[in-house]
Amino acid sequence: MMKAMCLLGQSNVQLLDIPRPKLLKDTDVVGKVLRATICGSDLHIIDGFFNDQSTSDEEEAKSKTAKTGSIGGKTGFALGHEGVIEITEVGSSVHNFKVGDVCVVSCISCCGECHYCKRNQQSHCARSEGSTPGVLGIEMNGLQSEYCRIPYADHSLYKCPKGIPLDVCLLLSDVLPTSYELGVRGRVQEGDTVAIVGMGPIGLGALLSLKPFKPSQIIAIDTNESRLKVAQSLGATTIINPQKQTNVAEIIHELTGNQGDEVKPGVDLAIECVGFPTTFDTCQDIIAPYGKIAVVGVPGKPFNLKMDELWISNFDLSAGLVSGNSIGELMEKIVSGSLDPSPLITHHFKLSEIEKAYDTFRRSVDTGAIKVSITPDGVEDH
């Protein structure tokens, strides 16, 4: 048996004893969890955002002894899709890893061989064990536990570099690749003006991964003053709180309108990191001609696209699910020292304190939490 943070129903999560995972396929590994964290999407799951996807394919979760309850008749599961593990069991078809390896777990579990994986589009792996390759902690038992089964290990794990703290490696599971792949990579060049709407972990991750491209301005927008201060300390040139400065578009047009008579005001890139219609509207209102809008936040409601206004701007719009194919690249940046995401980890908890960790993360306005690090009880630093 092991401890795991289990979803029992909407707004009902508990730390319970459930059976330890075992190898189900020869491409699996099982690992001892060394670090885990909480994502905003975990709160979405608990609050019912992904209710129609709440199921588990784990044999142990189907056991009558697994106290994971049900949601709409479907079996519950252990939460968590971000983590670092030490491998304890290896399937016979796993070639890149061995028992004892300490690895970053990608939030995307992909086969590496299907049509989409061969195109480096792992977010649509055709052989996923769930409705998407983002199955951990959503459709199968996840990493907020003492042990976890990882499908397609050869293509879903990355060995942790020696000398890099596990808390930093933890950020490579989701936060950094999501912000970089969906918000930054291929979208920014030196001298660009960039606005980031929403300075949670993803927005701050985008800010950090933007800096090596040397944009001329990084404008951070949020209603959370503590996160705006963090953004400023990490390199934002301007911070804007829409609750205090109501006309955000006007402010940004003033900030970007001093580039000469031949350059129209607006930002070259607007990165939406919230997933709200209002924050998407802000992005639409502030882009310059040939500007780009990158939607990184997970939308919970339909967005209205102002096509009648934007078409003449020759704008680009992108959105999607992370593939995790940048983890190796980002890991190299961390090793070289060109990327330091360590300020994003603000709080530390033991797994036995995970309910407190959730409360701290949910109340980020009061607690100043960005990302929390969760270590199973008895696990020592490596």
C-alpha cells in the first residue's frame, strides 16, 4: 500500500492508502516519487472542470480495496501530473532507463512511434492510454503519491542532470515546457515587445524563457500584486494591475507608441496565461500589426474572436496542449545557467501535509505561493 492524494468526487479529495502500482505493460516503469507539485489544472479537476474525463485505467484503482470513490459512476484516481521519480521497476521493453535512475516525468506520456510522435507532435500521441497523452493524474493514478507507474517510459522520462536540485527539475515536468512551447518558442525575436497576461506559474515561466531572446519590453499584467512584484524582480520592464489601472490597452499603446512615426503602437506578442474570455480580450486589444497572440491558459468558456477588427492586422493566433518536446532543450539551458527557474518554488511540504499544500496554493493571493514542492515522507534529497 502507499499514500496518495485521491479525488473522491467534485470538491472532495483526501490523502488515502491505496495499492502500490505495478508494471502493466512492458514499456512501463514504476518509480518512487521524490518530488511532486500542484498545478492549476489540479484545481480545475477538483472543481469539476474535467468531470467527464475523470476515470482511471489502473488495475489497482479498480480494486475494491482502493478507497478512491467514484465520479459519475467512474473510478477515482490519485492526482498529479508533475514530478521527479527514482525508478524502482523497469518493463522488459524499456531500453533508455534502469532501476535507480532519477528522472523528470513529462506531463505528456507518449509512445514515440505513432504518426504524431514522429512529427514531434506528442500532444496528440495516437497510442495514449487515455483521451489525451496527458493522462497522469487525470485519467490514471498520478504523482501526488509515494509511487507511480509511467507508461511509455522511454519517451516520457528525462534523466535529471547531476548537480541540479530536484525542485528545479520538477519545473521541467509541465510549467517550463508549457510556457516555452506554447508561448515563446518560434514567436519572439530580439527587440520585440511582449505582454504576458496572467503572472501565475505559467506566466512567470514564460517571462523567464523570454529573457534570452532579449525583447525590448516585457509587460506583466495581473491583479495579484505579489505576483507582479515577482515578475518585476525577474525582469518585467512594466507591471500593470487592471484593478488599479483600468484601461490596460491605452497604457500599453502609450508604452509602445514611442518607437517612431513609422511604427504603430501595440505589442509584437501577447501571451494569454489565464484562460478567461476577458484576458483573451485584453490580448486582442493590445497587439500591433503582424502581432501574435499565444493562448497558453486552459479556456473554461468560449472566447469571442474579434475577427472583424483583427483581420487587417495580419495577426497570428495559436493555442494548444503542450507536447513536452522541449524538456531536453530547457534542461540544457538550466545546466548552462542561462535559465534559472528556482524562484518559482516558494513553498515546501511533505506528502502528509498535502491538504495544507493545496490550501496554500489555492489561496495564492494571501500566501504568495507560486509553485509548491511536495516530498513524500521519508524521502531524502539526492
